[in-house]
Amino acid sequence: QVGFVLPAERGGFVAGLQSGLHHFDERSGRFELIVAVEPDKPGNRLNDGVVDPSGRLWFGTMDDGESGRTGAFYCFAGGTLRPTGIEGIAITNGPALSPDGRRLYVVDTRERTIDCAEVAEDGSVGPRRLFATIEPEAGNPDGPTIDSEGHLWVALYGGWAARRYSPDGELAETVRFPVANITKLAFGGGDLRTVVATTAAQKLTAADMAKQPLAGALFEFQSDVAGIACPLVRY
């Protein structure tokens, strides 16, 4: 299972597979193991990842059954994998980073919370604190991203929407969708103002699909604020 694919400075990509981080060569289609992640937890998988301005890769693991609190967040830098100390989460999403890379946002999807923590120059992570809580009727927070103003965008699984929060945790904008399960947001386009959103049809019944026939499709919308180009993973 491929959780994320991010461009690498050496060429190709770093892919987060269930077994760990791999280098993916798009020309040959080959995967080469970089480092195993949680080999003692075969029921876990890698889910989501992001690269900071210095080329460090941050990512989370989660229980493939989506129930056990076995997930954690890690940082991969200079060829070394190290835990952030943020753990005990069933479904991790994100992380996301402020434009300067000094604030880390992590999502606990099942608990419907988004936390943040400060990142030191050496990549160590300070204590996490609550940034925002998603109310039950609004769904569960899923894949987030950051725009160039430092606002956090978060997809809402089961919420028919995506939200934009200020760095102070205030709700600034809501974008509605014709489908319920929004799973991940990313900025693209020539001016980085096109937001692309993945959605899911997972576990939807025939009656659900009749109400949202576009469930599982890829969507896009325009943002007044540009996103941030993805840095290259250095290792």
C-alpha cells in the first residue's frame, strides 16, 4: 500500500509503503528500500507525509484496521529515521508544516483533533497542544496542507467539505463538495492556486452512491491564496 509519493533531490521519489520508505524510480518502476519503519508492527502502514523547507520528510503511521492506537509520527532526515514522540494514534493524517517549517500540525482522525507543536532548528519537536477540534456533525479531519499565508487546510471525511484555519486556530473558510468523504488536499497549477482534492467511496452503500454519484472522484477548486511548492526530500 502506497501512502504517499514525494519528489527526491537525488531524482525519482520517496514512497511511503506499508513496509517503510522506498526510493521509487519512475523510469524503471522499481522500488528500493531506504529504511524499514516499525518492522515490529506488521499491522501498521504508512499513511501521509510532507517535506519541510530543509528537505526533511515527516510522516505518520497508523493501524491498518483503523482501531488500535499504534500509529505515530516520524521524521526522516540525513538518512536517519527518528520518532517525534507523538504516538498512540489509531489514524494519523498529515502532518503539515508552517511555511517556515517551524510548526508541525498533526491530525488524529478518529478523535477529530488537530494538534500543533513547535519544531526546533535541529528537528526536535516540542510539546504538542490542541489547535482545533472538529465537531461530530462536521465529519472527521483527514489529509491537510498549508498555504503560503500559513493557513491550514484540512479535508473532512464524512463532512462534505474542506476547511481553512488561521494560524491562531480560527475557522477562516469552508469549501463545500457534492460528496461526503474528502480525503486529501494539495495545491497545484502554474500559480499554485488550484486546490486538488481526493475523495473516497469507501464503505458507501448503493443508497449512499445514489445521493453522491461522484463519490471517489478527483475534484479541484480555486484558492485566492497560493499554496507552497513541495520541497525535495534530501537523504
